[in-house]
Amino acid sequence: MNKLTLSEALKEHSRTTHDAVDHLVMSMQPFANHDNYRKFLQTQFEFHSTVNPIYHNEKLAAQFEGLAELSRLERVKSDMKDLQVTAYGKDVEVPSYTDDEAIGWLYCVEGSNVGAAILYKEAGKIDLNDDFGAAHLAAHPDGRMPHWRSVKAKIDALPINDEQRQAAMKGADDAFAYFKRVVRKVYGVAE
Ligand code: HEM
């Protein structure tokens, strides 16, 4: 059997944890009203702030064309401004990751844009869209799936060995686990 590409392996590795995150987020009813969505924005702000240094990592950027432009932090901030949300700001955790683990974190945050198709639709029901409040969930101008395919191709082109690949898997685990912790903190629910 052929070895999976890195992005395929990350997908395989993360499937269960992804679905747990998906269920956790949806159980918070983030699209029930603007206040619940404000908490979602606070969660996204913390997550996108944590991953932001990855987009400016020089080593990774040298191997990944257009990396810096992928960051959605500014969009999250503009959505927060629209809805007059400030950062949650309490008990802020600053996770660390190695350069190799960062690849798994990057996979996690970039892939989250795929599922965002569903979230964007839900946001539309409470009158949020690309122009107001939900810019960070909007599709990339190239189209959501073509864009994701191009990101995956760049992830798969990274020159990494088996050990680094394992580190990337760990990075994805850490990223999903961290997202869960932030959701629970911001929405005030116990483990
Ligand atoms: C909150 C509700 C969420 C829903 C409903 C959702 C739903 C989805 C769906 C339908 C896909 C496409 C699956 C496929 O093509 O096989 C997807 C992909 C993905 N989602 Fe989510 N997602 C959610 C949250 C998240 C979050 C919070 C993260 C990360 C923190 C995330 C990370 C990913 C990743 C990495 C992929 C790419 C999988 C791949 O093709 O490799 N998702 N999501």
C-alpha cells in the first residue's frame, strides 16, 4: 500500500478528535443568537492569535508560498469589531509548538476553513456574512475546496522525514485539544 500523503495522514489521524470538537462547538449553539456567536468569536480570536506566529515562521514560509496571506486573524478581529466583542482575555494559555509540530497546527486551522462552509451558512441565519460579523468564515476567493486542495498540496510538498511527520501528528492533536479547552473556557462549561 502506498504511504499516505502528509495531509491524508493528518486527516486520518485527526478524524475522531475532529468530530469531538465539531460536536462540542455545536453543543454550545454558537449560531443561536449574537451573544452565543460573540463567544465563538472570542474562541476564534484566541485560537487564531495562538497560531498566528506560524504564518510568520520564516523557515516554513520559505517552503510554503503565500503562507503569511493565509492568516485569518485580521478577519476575526474585523468580525469582533462589527459585533463589538473584546477578547475573552482571562486565563489565557499560550501553547508552544516546535517548527515540526507547527505543521499539524497549520493543518488544523486551515482545514477548519472547510467545515466553515456549514458554519457560514448557520451564521447567515442570524444575519452575519462576509461583510458583517462572519468574514473569517467566508470562502476563499478561489473557492473553498480549490483553496483547500492548494493548501494541502503545499503541506504535502514540505520536505519532512518520518520523525517530523510524527511531530506534525502531535501538533494536530495539540491544536484540536487546545481548541476544545478554549471553547470550554469561553463558554464556561466543565471538562
Ligand atoms: C464547529 C463545527 C464544525 C463542523 C460542523 C465541521 C465540519 C467539517 C466538515 C464537514 C469538514 C469536511 C470533511 C471532509 O471533507 O471530509 C471539515 C473538515 C475539517 N475541519 Fe471541521 N468542522 C467544525 C469545526 C472544526 C474546528 C473547530 C476545527 C479546528 C480547530 C476543524 C478542523 C477541520 C479540519 C482540519 C478539516 C479538514 C479535514 C481534511 O480534509 O483533512 N473543524 N470540518
